[in-house]
Amino acid sequence: MLNFIWFIPLLPLAAAVLNLVLGRKFGDPRSGWVATIATGSSFLLTVLVYLEMLGLEAEERSHVEVLFRGYQSEICRLILHCSQTR
């Protein structure tokens, strides 16, 4: 399940984009179902990952997933620069 951890934020985001693009075509009840199913699936995946993490030893319960390599270093550089100027 840890291999699919990046689906947790991606599912609701994909549903939001889908509803933004095709929401009027889907209609009111169907677009709501798309959002509900995506959010529910994200929650279910979160619970499954949590339960898998509970099965690990305490020292192994850390998982870092880097999604954007350059973006993270740029943010850190900006934060460090702002804190040095104050």
C-alpha cells in the first residue's frame, strides 16, 4: 500500500479537475458522485496505509515520498533567505 500513497492527494484533485472540465456535462447528481467517490477512495486508501504502518516496527513507521524535487529545494531556499534577512 505504501507504493500507492501518492494517490491520496491525487484522487480528490483529479475529481476536482474532472468536475471543473466536465461538471456541467455530468449534471448535478453525477458530478457530486464523482467528488464523493474520489474523496471516499482517498479516505479508504489513507486508512489502509495507516493500518499497514501500524503493522511495522516503531522504527520503520516513517515514509517519505518526494513528489517534486526541485520545488522543495526552492521553497527551502526562499524560507532560509527570508529568515536570514530578518
